[in-house]
Amino acid sequence: LVLVKLQPEGKLMFPSTLYAKAEVSLKITNISSSYVAFKVKTTALKNYLVKPCAGGIRAGDTATVQITMLPRTSTPDPSQVDRFLVQATPSKSAEPLAKEE
């Protein structure tokens, strides 16, 4: 069941610069006919800020999530890949789900 479309698809590309933050926008479009709640997770919590990390989207609407890579003080290990996960589920409203839901 596909509820959302992501833009960009697949990979988020951040410049590999030291001592500077970098920002990427992730667009999440609700392609279903009902409300959708979403949550964005990362494997590297100390390296990124995700705003908003959760929310709700009306049918046909798009939410924009700002992902900020915090300044790095050393060159990252090329074998270590930071990952992001977007979770989506049908919802009764455009409000973010409570932690219990």
C-alpha cells in the first residue's frame, strides 16, 4: 500500500564539507485519498536535525521536511552510511499521531 511519494526519491545528497552545516528539503506528498500521518527517522541522531520529524498531510497535499546536517569536524568514514526512514500510516486527521498511536 503506497500512501506517499518522496522527492527526491532514493537518496538525499549532502555536500561533504567540513565545519559547515548543509540543508536538504524532503517533500512528502500524500497520494492517497485520506489523511496520512508521517514520521522521519535517522540512524545518525547526533549528525542531523529533522524539522518537522512528524506530521499529518491531507489527501493530495505536500509537507516539506528540512533536514540539516550539522557541521562535521572530521572526514566521515566512507563505509559508514547514514540512513533515513520515512514511515507513513493512514490517519483520521492531519494532526501528528501521539506516541501511543
